[in-house]
Amino acid sequence: MSFCRDCLTDAPKIAARCPACGSPRLARHSELDSLTIAHIDCDAFYATIEKRDDPSLADKTVIVGGGKRGVVAAACYIARTYGIRSAMPMFEALRRCPQAVVVKPAMAKYAKVGREVRRAMLDLTPLVEPLSIDEAFLDLTGTERLHGMSAAKVLAHFALKVERELGITVSIGLSANKFLAKIASDLDKPRGFAVLGEKEAAAFLAPKPVGFIFGVGAASAAKLAADGYRLIADLQCADEHELMRRYGEEGARLWRLARGVDARNVDPARETKSISAETTFERNIGEFRPLEQTLWALTEKVSTRLKANALAGSTVTLKLKSADFKIRTRAESLGSPTQLAARIFAAGRALLRREVGATRFRLIGIGVSNLEEADGIDLADLIDRRGAQAEHAVDRLREKFGRDAVVKGLALEDD
């Protein structure tokens, strides 16, 4: 089967361009009609949104992230040609590309677009398993009659709709299971549509290093290599029972995935475990006041993301990294779930006060876990209704006029 990704017109198998619109973007694969598991990933999500909202950045190298001692949250595809990647230290990214434009993250804006993408996914199928704000697995099995077209065409139409209505692009991987679909979505970025069929999976995987399999990190790959398993082909040639004898259940998992076999279902109930934010300082800080001010700013980010995703949590965790790179984590359970910045900050501030002393810190972070769905009204409203109403009113003003429209008290205070 072959069809045009721009107008969805069927095309001859040997066609180089669409016979209807002339586009060269043809989807073609022998298993195209039968595959229904997809992985959808928004392309350079944060950076793409920033370019959408500021056309002057269109041809610029854009990095979304913090200061020189922070890390890259997202890099546009131009930046990636310089070897810049997410989680790279900012100083290294700027060393590679000094002319890059650095944009501070706007999580509320990204979350809003993420929700719109998610709603569009749910219009295709209820079986959507979110992995993050900008990617998800979808199972379109049995939806052909509903949509009047194959899963492949439904996905191509989805990509066009997102690009037209939201001004961002997505890359799609289509296959028979989640493992192969995730691999496929990385093969043709950006604006990609890649298909990886069951019949070709083993041959495709064979020359890849064992670290290509998810869950196999550097340490695991080194151990496997020492045991003679450097390539996935080596795992394919191994006896399943021998792998299980060496590595237990992990051995059985490796044996299956090396052959492209993955029985995991697309799980729409998959839960986000926590929401957090952190920052690395330009210089090490040991004084309570500046640490407190930064903690408040991070708390607002966490609260915004909780509200954007209609979640509330009952455990607050403070993270600190000292000048010697040792990490401290301290947690406190709340009496009830919250998404309010004031309650999260109160818990985090109490934890911080107990840690401040002779130590200087290079990083601070705060997170909320034990999450559950929220209806937008925090349970603490019953206790502090006025404070909760004020916070929600500020949220509405910021959504309408921008984040800087209202700056809360603590952010303005200074010693």
C-alpha cells in the first residue's frame, strides 16, 4: 500500500510523487494496512512552540533552558546539528554554538499545547498512553470502521491537523508493538512517518548495539559486552534459557526484544508518578533567603504543571545538590492532595530551613508525588478558601495576560 501523507490519496507502489498533489511525502510499506500501534512524538516540542510564537526565531539556533550552569531543556533541530541535546549543560551548549538564542522555559504554555495535542489523540482512540507532555503510545486496533480509513491514514491526517491547527509538527512511528513503534518514530524526524513491520524487525535490530534496547544503560551494556553480547545479533543467537540463567527475568526480556517481540499493551491508565522542577545556580548559594526565593519560583512552575494536567499530589520532596555534588532529598507528606503553590511552598520551605547551615548548594529542586486526578478545587479550599480563590484568580489573569502580568509577593521581596 502507498498513500500521500499530504492529501491522503492512494498512490501506485512505484510512484515517486503523489498523482493528485505532486507531494513526494508518500507512505509506503507492505504491512501498512495491518499495523495499528503508534508512537507519536512532538518535534523539538518546547523549541518549536517558541519558534511558532516568535517568527523571528524561525531560522535561528534556539535553546530552551536556564543559565550557564543550568541544562538544556530542549534544542531545535538547527541546534542539534551542533551536537546540542536535551540535558546537556548549558555552558557546553553555548560553547558549541555561542550565537544560539536561549529562551527561558514557559511550562504553562507548553502544557496548554500538550493538552490540545492529547485531546486530538483521544479523538482517534481512547487507548492513549502518555509518556510525557509531548509523546504517547496509541493503539488504533479496531478503529478502521469508525474513521473510514486505515490506522496509517488516520495518523497521517492527525499529523496534518496538528500542524495546521496548533502550528507544531509531530513524528509518527507505526508498528505491531510499542517497542518497535518507539524505534520507528525516531527514524524520520522531523515531520516523520516511519513504519517498522514485524517481518523486518529482527534484521533491522541485528546490527544495532545492545544499548539500543530500552532499559539497557551504559553499565548494563558494558556487562553484556563482557559476556560476549555486544550487538543485538548476539542476543538473537543466544539461547533463551542461557540468558535467563545469566540475567534472570531481564535475560528473557532481552531475548524477546532482540527479536522485536513486545507483548506490553497500550495502557491509558498509566500514571505520571511525579511533577518537579529544579535549577542549577550560576554560583553556589548557602544563604536561606536566595534559596527560598528560588524555591518559590520553582514551586510556581510545579503548581502550574499540576493545574495544567488536572493533578494534585500529597507528598512534597525537596532536592538539593551541594557544592561537592552530593544530593540530598527530603520529603514531607501533606494531610491532603494539593496543586496549590502556597501549600507546596510551605512544605518545601520548612524542609529547606532544616538543611541550610554551613553547606553551600549548586542546585535546588522541588517536586510533588503521590498524584491523583483533581477537579480544579484543592481540598485545602475548605480550610483556606480565600487563599485558594486568590491563587486561582492569579492563574486566570496570567493565562489571559501572560505570566508577568501578576508577580506574587515573595518574588518581589528582597533583603
